[in-house]
Amino acid sequence: MSGDTHEAAKRISNEVFLPALQRAAGEAQKLYGSPGDTLSGAMNAFGEMLLTLAGKRGAVALLRGLADHLEQKAPD
């Protein structure tokens, strides 16, 4: 990913998706009250978005890459 593309992705994340996800998470908590259900719903929606944008193979590859990234980044 080039520097310009990386910067655009960061801006899209911070300016578009993060605020929308925070609003949606707050609404889900109010309606259903369960952090676990809220997280599960968010993950399901994310998976559906990946399928729509990248197709099945692309979604699977992206999720595998994300899992590898989290495994390397996050402490045990």
C-alpha cells in the first residue's frame, strides 16, 4: 500500500467508519444491553461487508491476514 493510499485509508477509518461504528455500538447497547451481543453483531456486519466488497475468497484472505496481524501485535 503506497503512502498516499495508507493515509487515505487512515482518514476513511477515523473520519467515516469509526464514528459510525461508535454510534451503532451505542445504539445496540441501548437496545440490547449486552456487550457480547453488540460485538457479535458488529462482527457479523463486518463479515457481510467484506463479502460484498471483496467476495468470499477475498474476505477469507483479509480475515486471515487480520488474524495474523492481531496474533503478532497483541500481547498474550
